[in-house]
Amino acid sequence: MSRPAEARGYPRFLLGLGAVSLLWFVALAWLATDDTAVLVSAGVAVLVLVVLGARLLPGAGAHGGGASRRLAVSIALWALSFAVFLVAGLLWNREETFYWLLTAPLVAGPAFIGAQVEGRR
């Protein structure tokens, strides 16, 4: 049985969140030593997430029991991993390309897993 289009907004947003954060961390592998490049690329990533949120989240009502809770948990886990790996990278591993490439999927993972779980509902 197919879900209504608005019910697919949560998993699509989570996929976008994971993809943007994955790509930004991969970009940081080469940009992290230049503060201006980090800020500009962060601004672009935030802009893309704002557009994704504005496009996918309005009307994405809580379909399926606990959809809002699952979304909140996915975003909270993503935010935690994002903050921890970003701060650790910028403070201690700024010039380590391998660090950014290794942590990119770890940051995106909670969003991708959340999209998978939400997409099954």
C-alpha cells in the first residue's frame, strides 16, 4: 500500500539531511584549513537544508504511530554526531584529510538510518 505524498516528506528530508552533511564533511577534507571556505560552504549547506525543509516538511503530518518521535530522535542523533565530529575536527584534526573522509558517513548515518526506518512506516 502506498503512502500519501505528504507522508514521504520525513524520510526524504532525512535523506537530504544525511546527503548534505555527508557532502559537506567530504568537502571539509580539503577546505578545513581555510576559515573563509569553511564558513562559505557551511552557509551553502544551511541554505540547501532550509530549502529542503521548506519544501518537504510543511504538510508532512505525523503519519504512522510515533512519526514525530522517530523524526526527533533521528535529528537529535544526527545533531549530536555532527557537533562532536565537527568540533573535534576543527579543534584537533583540521588538516587531517583522512579524519574528514572517515567521519563523513558517521555523521550522515543517523539521518540515513532514520530515513530508512521512517520510510518503512
